Amino acid sequence: MHSAPAYSAETEGVVVRVRPSYLAGQSDPAEGRWVWAYQVEIVNLSGGPVQLVARRWTITDALGRVEEVRGPGVVGEQPLIEPGDSYAYASGCPLTTPSGSMVGAYFMQDAEGRMFEAAIPAFSLDVPDSRRVLN
């Protein structure tokens, strides 16, 4: 597994950090399959609890093909994150090209019932030793 640098974004006191990793052992370039894992940490720096209700991902491969993924929570959970606490999970993404990118948002709800979108930073999915990086 090859790790890339962490990407970070903050929205209304919710910090989202993502660290992608290329999974060479699960990839099969000869068959047109490249696989990445990504670890996400969500830190609540706001003054009250927030709940992750839903997610939206936009996945773009090297040929510009776009897939949008929406759904409730993450990895089957809708975590409640107290002030000063964090929540972490891991997931994965296969592509049919050796590079791509992901970006998205978590739909969060605060203690008053107000919904807001916490940005998931754009991050690149690249085979190691590739030179493309998203800022």
C-alpha cells in the first residue's frame, strides 16, 4: 500500500481529512483495474454536536468520466460527533484508469436541526510515482 499526503477542508468547525492509498495488491493494470483505499477523519471543532446524515461523492477518472455516489451516512453509520471528538472510517474506490480524483460533501445536522454541507476536499488518486497532484 502506498500512501499519499492528507488532504483537508474545514466547514463551520467540521474538519474533514482524507488520506488516499494505492492498493497495488488489489489492482490489476493488465485487466484495466486500479484500486485505492482512503481513510477519512472528521473532527468536530464546533461548539455543539453534529451528526453525519448523508454523503455525496463525485468520482472522476483520467478520461473525464464522472460518477456521482449519494447515500445515507458512511459505511452503514450516521455518527454523532461531539465537540472536540472525531470519527474515522476507511473505504475504497476502483477505477478503470490509473488515475482520477474524488471530491464531495457530508450532509451534517447540528443540535438545532439545521443541515449544512461539510466539504470533503478534492484529492487525487494516482499510481505512485505519478506527478499529478490536486491542491
